[in-house]
Amino acid sequence: MRFRTVLAGICALFPVVLFPGFSASAKTPVTARHGMVVAQEPIAADVGLAVLKHGGNAVDAAVAVGFALAVTHPAAGNIGGGGFLLVRLANGKSYFVDFREAAPGKASRNMYIGPDGKPTKDSLFGWRASGVPGSVKGFAEAHEKWGTKKWAELLAPAVNLARNGFTVDKTLAGEIAGSTANLENDPESKRIFLRDGKPYKAGETFRQPELADTLGRIAANGARDFYEGETARKLAAAMAAHGGLITEADLKNYRAIDRKPLEGGYHGYEIITAPPPSAGGLGILQMLGILNGTGFESDGPNSVKAVHYTTEAMRRFYADRSEYLGDPTYYDVPVQQLLSPRYLAERRDSIDPARATPAAGIQPGRILSAAAHVNQRESSETTHFNIVDAQGNAVAVTYTLNNSFGSGVTVPGLGFLLNDEMDDFAAKPGSPNMFGLIGADANAIQPGKRPLSSMNPTIVTRGGKLFMAVGAPGGSRITTGVLQVILDAIDFHMNPQDAVDLPRFHDQWKPDILYLQKGFNPDVEAALVKMGYNIQPINDVARVEAIIARNGLLEGGTESRHNGKVVGY
Ligand code: DON
């Protein structure tokens, strides 16, 4: 025990020497004493910092950042989508707000199966792709429970940014250019997000007057405007006119759901994470549980041993995900069985220390009682932010439109894009969705049901004290990406910047491919091939952001590969 503690201290000081698979990031983490915001778009991060500096708490700042991102990061920030907010208050209590989109009342199990029996593209593009949006309700609920500043004050920066505009940076210009085909299919999206039919260029000013009006009404009248007021009426009328499914009744009935976060222990830390309809939180706890006791960490991060055991844990989780996970209101998700020590031991024991278990050799586990090609392009389709305030409250939010710029549809006169979250359901048992994920009954479409998600905002504590807030966008790779950053922090003692910048890997059982990000040691790769892994390169494995609290300081990291920003004071 004592030796382990001493070793941990040495590793923290000299990780490069002890762990050959690790090289420190060129960047050092940003540090701050009082409060910190880490977000994937710099203007929104600054909005959050201003709220903290003016005495707002982490929830106030989260509301302001959430609405600001709906203006400055339209590919993912949104009021037409949904997500999850995890908060751990300084008093040690944790809460989870599920504001995931819900299937409209007119949705049906086979609604995306074409006459040829194959899934259509309607779950991804156009008016029929959207679930009932939850973001406005989610932020309103969090604000009502834990906020301290006036709602309208928190929305004011977003309204101003939409009304007066902001300067398009290279990232936004690239995102719009990459999604031109999606955006030009819809006349309103084309008019707003393209300038005379061409993508905005970096340096140009982007104003969104219709969105400013919508946000202004939400600021003045609260979430009611979106779900029962002018916004609701216009949205439902546009849906009816274009063959969409969402009605005024769907909007009026939409609820953000308070759920109990999933919690588990790992190597002396407490992990607080997302419950179903997130598959991700259960995945994190299951994979940690399988890894625990394997000694996977002994050769350091990204060593053959670490990659092998972690990949095998990933494969087993994704097999279970395909069978057992869905919206718990509609399907009895066997959370306890899937996390029971006995079950985890069985899954762990099925790992061959020397060989890859092929995907075909892994099935969803037998519990008591009760390939698609992975889309290699990963852009900015979801977004995550972490906030810690001076009192020690921590918030982690992941929210999304699903695809980049969602369904590509902007509601005329309202200025915001709609989600294509219906694609996260299993449109047909065994047929892969956009992320290559398969599912069956547990995640079949039903009116009111919420599609299964990979998003997993997570907070880690130690001895009852905040240690880490972490999360990411990245589709099916969110869960594996966040897992690795947690392991890097806990087992390999990395600071958050090194942890998020370290190359990552991803395996989701089917297809039978282990994806490696650039930067792996070629000898490690060769050894993994020898063990039976089918390896392919990949650009991104999620885009992880983290804050770590230790020794009275906050340290923040956002990937050097991308455009996020860490700010603190
Ligand atoms: O909820 C989910 O799992 C997906 N809709 C997330 C999509 C996503 O992360 C796209 N990202 N880059």
C-alpha cells in the first residue's frame, strides 16, 4: 500500500521515464484558484467565466454557456436538441438532469424502414428526423433548482451574440464548409448559415436576428415560450406543413427528468456518471469494473497490455449495450446485474491475456433473471463543457443535435436548427446507425421514448472531495474516450492536458476493428496485430475536456488537436 502511494507520487513527477508509452503534451494545463470553465468554443467559455466572476455559481454559468453555444457553435450547441447535465454540489450531493429528446407521439417502431425493408435516411436528415427538443427545459430546470442569478441575465449574452453578431473563426468556417450539402437542402438553413449560398469565411460577422428574437422571448417568458408559447406554435405549424411529427401536444408534454446519477468506486475514487438512457455511464462503470484487478496498468498508458485489456473491456461492454440498454422508462434495463461484481468477474475472466477475443466470440453476457463501418469522420456534432465554481460546485454538460448541424432543418422565423436524434434509436434490429451502433428491442422506437445515448458527463471524487469533471462529444467514441482520460488521471497520474492530448483507441465490438489514433508506438501496434487485432487508423476518439481539482488548484485541459478553451480566475 505504502509502496503504491510512493510509486504514484514518483509517477506523477516522472511519468515519461516510468511509462514509455507516454509523452507529455506540448501544452501545460491552465490553472486557477477560484473557478474554471472548459468549453469547445472560446466565446462561450468567456461568457461562463464572466458569470462566475460576477458571483454566479457553476449552474448559472452552465445556463449562460449552454445558450451562448446555441449561437456561437451552431453545429452542436443548440436549443433544438437535447442532452444531459450532471451537477455535484459543494455539499456533496449529486443530481442528473436528463433533457434528452423524446420520440414524438406519432413516432412508430418501423417509421424509418423503407419499402425495400432497409432503414432510410429519414432518421438523419429532414423534418422527420427530430425528437422533441429538451435543451431549453433542461437548462430551465437546473436554473430553477440551483441557479442564483436571474434567468434573463444569464441569457443576455446569447441574445446579444445572436443580435449583434460575432466574428466567424476558422473552426466555425470549416464546420459550415464541411456541412454545406446538409445545410443547402433546407431553404431556411441555406439562407441563415450560408452567405449568398457560400460558406461564411473566417473574419466575417455572423448575425442571427431570428434566433435573437427566439432567445429574447425565452429570456423574457422562460421555457414556457418554447413549449407552450409562440415558439411552440410556430415549430408545430412548420412541422405540420413539412411532414414532420412534432405537435404542440408533444412540446407541451415534454419533461426534463431528474434521475439518480450512477455511482461506483474505482481504485479509491468515486465515479459519478450518467444513468440510462445514457449507455455511456454504465459503460464507464462496467469497463472500470472489468479492468479492476487485471493489472492492465502495470506497463503504463498505451502499452500493449493496457490497450489489450482495455479493448477487451470495451468489446464486452458494447456487446451488452446492443442488447440490454435503452430508455429505462420503457425498458427494464438490468443496471444492477450488468454492474454486479460477480458478472464483472465473469466478463473479466473471459479475457485471454495473450490473444484478442474476436467480436464473433463475444456475445452480450448472460445475466441473472431478468457492423457496419464506423464513420471515421468526427467533427463537431456534439459538445461538452465543464464548470467548477469558487464554492466547489461542479457541473458537466454534454448536449447535441446529433449529426453536425442536426437534421439540417432550421425552423422558419425561429432561427434554430433541429436535431436528428431519432437516428440514435435502433431503426431496425441489428442494422447499424450513423455510429455503427446496433440495437434491438431495448432501443426500439416508441412514442415518448428517449433514444439511447453515448453521452456521459462524469464527475470523479476522492474521499468525498471533487477530483475531476470530464466529458466529450464523439458519438460511440464518447464512452471509450472518456474512459481513457479517467484512467490516465487515476492510474497514470496525468494532468488533464496530458490526459486529453494522449492518443486514444476505440473498439465497439462490431465491426471487429481496433481503431488507433495517430501517435501510437509502432512496436505496440505490431504486437497488437500479432495478438489478433484488426487495426485501423482513426482521426479522433472523442474530443475530451477535463478539469482536475488538487492541492487547492483547478487544472483544465482541452485537446490541442481542437479549438476549445480553458478559462479560470
Ligand atoms: O447521444 C449520442 O450518443 C449521440 N447523439 C452523440 C452524437 C455525437 O457525439 C456526435 N459527435 N461528435
